Amino acid sequence: MHTTLIEHILQLVKSRKKKHLISAWAMDEHTIQAVSDAVDMGIVTATLVGDQQTILGLCRNRSIDPGKFDIVNEDIDSSAAARSVYLINSQKGNLLMKGNLSSDKYLRAILDREKGLMEPGAVLSHVTVMKISAYHKLLVIGDVAIIPQPDLNQKVAIAKYLIQTAVALGIDVPRVAVLAATEQVLPGMPACTDAAIISKMAERNQIKGAVIDGPLSLDLSINKDSARIKGIDCKVAGDADCMLFPNIESGNIFYKTNVQYGGSEQAAIIFGARVPAVLSSRGDSAQTKLNSIALAAMLAK
């Protein structure tokens, strides 16, 4: 029986204490529909921050009862983002969500040194969970949206976020592939040397809770036949739960290819802030945004 991504996550969150969502600039139908569905499914309670009259009009368009939300009136998108972060810092919410504002304004509010959501030294990174029909299980990937060219320390942080997500999804010991263009450790390719270092760090228990191997090419990570033909014998090859991409271009292209041509289901959040933060594209469907809300609720404290 086919189980959708949202069904899988719902099985994990339905017995947990309900969380409260703050949606920044909730000024589009997909965001409001996703939040409404999440409230109806018992995943969250919710506050929508944005122009109140516009929000009420959007609710009417979708035949949604606005009484199921708290509405905080803000008529400028950047002010709505700042107000949403303020509500989180005031312990009025457990998770944050981007509505119909640009990612830079949303992230600026999160990263604000005085009023934002970052602890000193924290690494902000994007984690995506994908259900791809051609693969035999969920894939947890990063970073496809925030860090253009992660250095070694940032890759270690990303690896830990991937592991945390996979464990929350019920994978006891995730298998993490650290990707490069080749499985050979080539000193002239930073992606290869970083991957080898991260793999050795996991072997020495400096990164806990997972089996990590790299460098691995994409095909070796998810295709057992490729691993067998190339003579690569490791626990991760052909059976990765998580994939750590060497840069944003490779991760973003993989993500969008699977969305556009592979019909994948996905959920995506930001790690590194004080609370999980949903960072969906403004063009994402209501279903993708609902998936992301559920994932954030699952990971919220």
C-alpha cells in the first residue's frame, strides 16, 4: 500500500502535544489553505501575521473559517516577518512559517543579531525530506536553498541536521552519503577531501548516530548495481537515507529535477534557529506547505 509523505509524518506527530505555528505574511491562498488543513488535522494551532482584511478575503475565497486562527494585523511584509519572530521569542509559538514574502526578508528577520532567532555560532541550513517514486525509501537531503558553498564546518552541521531529521522520521541509524563527483579521494577536489574527513569523523565518533561514507557519487549512493559494478562495498552505497550535497547548485538541481519531472513529494524546513522554520517557495503547492508544517511540528520542542 502506498503511504504518502504527509501520512508517514502524521503517524509520528498525531500522539504528540499540539504545537503553535506563527505564519509570517500569510497573504496567499496556498499558505492559508495549508495552515487551515494543518489546524483541521490537529497538527497545530496557528497565528497568521499580515494584513487582516486581505487574510479575511483569502479565507472567504477558500471557504475557510478565519475564526480557527489568531490574526495579527501587519500591513508591511518585512514588519510581519519581524513581528512573527518577536512572537516566537516571546514564547507565543513553537514553529515559524514563511508566507508570501521573499526569502531574503524572511531570513533577515531570523538572522537579525539583536531581535532574531539565532544563537551565537549556530549554522542556518535547509533540510528537505523527499519521497521519490523511483527510490525505495524516504531521502533526507541538504543543503539545497541557503548555503551556497558550505565549508567543512558547515557540512558537519548539515550532516547533524540530516541525521536529526532522519531519526525523527523513525530511522534508528541513518545512512548518510557525502556526495562528490567521484568516489575517489582526490586532493584537488574539495568536495572529495571534505567528504573523506566527515566520513572519518563519524568513524571516530565525532559525529554520532549515523553511518556516514564519502566521497560517494550520486549513483553509488542510491543504486546497488552501480556500487556492485564499481566494487564499492559499504553500508551506505545503494541504500542512503540522507545525502549531503557539496554545494547549493548540485542540491538545488537534484531537488527541482525530482519535483518537476519525478513527481516527488517533499517537505522542507530550516535548522539552526531556535525553532524549526518552514521555508517553502512562494510557488509551492498547499500540499507541499502542509507537509512542511507537519515536519516542523514533528521536530519542534
